[in-house]
Amino acid sequence: MNINKQDCIAFDKADPLRHCQDRFTIEPGQVYLDGNSLGALPNHTPAQIENTIKREWGVDLIKSWNKAGWFELAGVLGDRIGELVGANAGQIVVCDNTTINLFKAIHAALGINAHRNKIIAHKGDFPTDLYIIEGAAGSAGRDIQIELIDDESTMVDSFTPDVAVVVLSQVNYKSGALMDMKEITRKAHEAGILIIWDLCHSAGALSVELDECHVDFAIGCSYKYLNGGPGAPAFIYAAKQHHNVMKQPLSGWWSHSNPFDFAHQYTPAEGIKRMLSGTQPILSLCGVGAGLDTFSGVSMDSIRQKSMALCQLFMDLVTQQCSEYSLDIIGPVNSNLRGSHVSIAYEHGYPVVQAMIEQGVTGDFRAPNLMRFGFTPLYISYEQIWNAVSILKNCLDREVWKDPNYARTSSIVT
Ligand SMILES: Cc1ncc(COP(=O)(O)O)c(C=O)c1O
């Protein structure tokens, strides 16, 4: 049965998250389908950062480390993220970036599983993860092999007794495919393996249950679905049972048991603070807090429901409207089995994405030929999905790839 614009408007009327769109600053008429790369600006972020600058920094100056809670912010924000990713308090800190946090987590896991010498990862995962695995293996102080798998269906066959650590993304950054965190973690543990999950494309977009799945370590960014702002600090989760034994390699003074003793020797802090390294960017942390405020009064379950509905609508409309073009939606066709973005392989993907951006629909392009569209449930409406697919079709009908204005000139991002 064909879907029409009126159907999409009706979906919006029935949407329990509709009011959340008003929490964000998005230019009128713009359809922003790139929140999986950089989340939109929450309305109150500028005022909140301005307050930190003018009052906490400008007036209270150094007193603010205590008075405004700057010292504790990494853990306070970590607990707030914990509420969105199923982690009890005291297991997450917000600090550094995903790349650095992954390095810390791999080192910690290799240290715990010290008698095993292999890391398994997915070949299709985000390159920084693979580069960091190489770097962490190379600096582990023992010979560590790396096995990159590319077939998830047989992945657990590689979970052999020599494997120390598995590193996986819960949602693949290209295909959007969603891994079964609970089952894979269970299989890893059955084989005595520790697991690290990259939550960059899942935190804030779907219901993650770190504690319930008995995950060992997790890392993720706050600038995508958590709306923390460009380059906002990332987070790292370590399950409580590892806190006393984990060692991380960037053992700076913020992870010292008594940083203000200024002792010559390093003694690690108790608990998750052990994952900190040095002073954190307070203004950026303030942006993370403002981003998390956009989740106020909203359940992750309702976010997941809407995310699946948006993805399904987009895929159905692309199939309905653009069937004469050789567009190939990659990854699972069932939105139950994907995160909150959809990628379409198309030979003219780059010029089509550029032309769509010019018409007010921002997605992004991932080499070699993927048009990628992210659906942030807090601010995307069903009618916007209709409009986006209409514009996609319009660009295809206009054969925009024949227009030199949309030819590829830069290697950067979109
Ligand atoms: C899945 C995934 N992991 C890791 C990263 C890298 O994060 P960062 O550059 O913040 O360290 C990204 C960035 O987009 C990502 O998508």
C-alpha cells in the first residue's frame, strides 16, 4: 500500500516525541539527517556555556573547580549517560575522545586477560577502532595478534581460548546493522574473553543495556545522538567488577588516588576515576550536560520506537518513490535489526548528496559510494522524511551528477 504525505502528517500528530523538536535550534525549512555525525544544537546550550564562562569562570574563577562542581563533572555526566545506556552509577566517566578511551579500554582488558594474546575486531568497523587496536597491540609489551573478521554470522567461531579481547561496534557506522550485544557478550564470556563495545552510533538512539548484558568495557562519543556539540568529550564505561584490577596506560594525575598530594609515585584511584588522565575541557563538558538535558522526560524505549519507525518509513518511501534507479539500501531491511541511520549505495552518491544539501536536506557521503542519512528521533519528523525522499527523487530525476557544480572536489566529511 502506497504511503502519501498526509499519512506522514498523521504519523506526526500521533508522535509522543513531537514536542522535543522545540528543544533544538534548526534553521526553518532544513531537514537535518546528519545527527549521527554531529547532533543539532540544543536551544539552551549557548546560555548554559555562557553562564559557565561569565559567572563560573568570569566571577568565581578558580573557586569554580569546587563551587561549580568542575572536579566532579566527568563522573556526574558519566552517571547521566549511564541512565541512557543501562549502566548503574559510578561506572562511566566523560573524558577525552572515543579514540583515546578505546586505547585505555583495550590496555585495561589486555592487562586483565594477560595470559591470552589475540584481539578480534570487525573489519568493517570505524577505522579509528582498527588503528587503535593496532597501536594498543603494538604497545602491549607482549606479542598480540589481531584477527579481523568480516562475517558476523560465523564470528563467534573465532572465540577461541587464545583470544583476550573482542572489540565491536554495536551499530555499524556504514550499514547501520545492529549487533546482538547480549548474545555476543555471552558467547565471548563463555570463551573467557573480555568485550569492548563502541556505542558511538547507539548511545542516545536506542536502548542499550550495558549492565544487563554484562559488558566489560564500552566507549562512545557525545557529539552524535547525545547532542553534546562538535568535538565534545567522549565517555568510557568499565564494569564495576573490573575497577580494582584494571590498569590504564595514560595514568595521569586525574586518575591518581590523591591528585593534590602531588606525590612522585602513581597510585591509581579507586573506581571509574581510574579511567581519567588529565584536566578536562570544562566548557565542552558543559555542552555535554546541555545535550543530555534534551532527553529530559523521554524514555529510551520511546526513542527506539520512533527511530525504528523513521528508518522504516525512509526505506519504504525510497523503495516506493525511487524504484527506477539502481539504489541499493545496504544492511538489514528490517528496522529492528538496525540503528538509527540508513545508507544507500549508489554510483552517483556524492553529487546526489551535495545537491540534496543545496535543497535543504543534509545527509552525508561515505566513500566509495554511500549516501548516509541519520534519523535523530528527538528532532526529525515523519513529514521531514517525506520531504527528504521527495528531494532525493527530484535530484535523481534531474540527473544532478551531470552538473559539474556537484562534482567531488574535497575529501572532507560530507
Ligand atoms: C563508530 C565510531 N567509532 C569511533 C569514532 C571516532 O571518534 P573520535 O574521533 O571522537 O575519537 C567514530 C567517529 O565518528 C565512530 O563513528
